[in-house]
Amino acid sequence: MTEAEREEKERIKREKIRKFESPLPFVLILRNLIFGKKKPDMYTRIAFFIGAIISLTFLLWSIITYYALVSRDWISSQKGIPVQSIIENRGLELEFESGDFLNRLQVASAISIILWIVFFAGLVLLYRKKKLFIYFTIVPLALYLGMSIFYLSFNYFAQDTTMFDKIALLVLGLILIMHSYLMGNERKGGSISFFGKSQEEDDSNSFE
């Protein structure tokens, strides 16, 4: 090995050490591992971001609800808010037996956290344009809706679920069904847009 080759090898080694001393490469590696290196088309990105905002909102609310339920005694003693009494009284108004509504709401909140995490994983698959995304999104969405209607009762869904929640769930369902159709259309040689091929798709095809 010549002196120049040895110096070049040392330079490369130092460069690698310098890169790994910064957290940025790990962030990029993690991002590429999750989302892939190829950025999808505009319509897929829009579907992902809308779905991510809604699902993370539901996830955050589920976590807050579960925390409030399991910490109800602490909240009552420290903040003076009778969480248990409020929920049990509401359960009686919804025609649940005493204590039953509280237990169901706690179980439903725990399951909801899992469902929304799975849903977000499905959105990552959507971003990467994997056709399996539909199973990881529609199934948890349907289970969440079914749990709200049948496990917590239709009265709970109709009266205690906000209009925002109902509209958000409807939007998610429509986005997923529509995007599944568009991805299928794209695989058959069509466009992922209802309006024909966009400039972005044409530019992408010109490099293939």
C-alpha cells in the first residue's frame, strides 16, 4: 500500500467516525428504514399526512383517557376531580350497570391505543405504497368503530362521541378506500390521480 492510499484510507475512516458522532446519520437511517428512500407521489403523501394527523390525534386522546382512568384515585385526591363518580353516573345514564361502564371504558381505551399504533404502521405501508396497507388500516379502524358502537353501546357512540370524531373516522375510511382503488389503478398502468397523470408522475416516468 502506497503512502497516498494509506492516507486516503485514514481519511475515510476519520470521516466515518465523524459522521457517527453526529445524531443526524442515525435519524436519516431511521427515517429511511421506516419510510424508505423513495418519496411517493403527491397524492400518497397527502393521504398519509391527513391520516397521520387524525390517527395521532385519536392515539393521543386514547392515551390521555387511559391515563385518567387508571390514575382516577390520584386525580381525585390531588386535583379534587371525582373522575370515578362522573364516569359511573354517566354510565348509569347510558343504561350500564354500576361500575360496568368504567371497566369497559378502561378496556376500550387500552385496546384503542394498540389499534391506533397498528393503524399508523399501516399508514407507513401506505406511504411506501405497499398494498398490504389496507389490512393494517381498515381492520383497526373497523375494530375501533365496532368497539365504540357494540362494546361501549350505540348510545355512547351517538351521544358521547363528538361530531369531529365521527367526521374524522368517515374521512379516514373514505381516504383509505379511495387510495386503495387508485393504487390498484396505478398498478394496472393508470394514474393514481382521478384527474389523469400529474406532472410529477410524468417526470417520474421520464427517468425510468
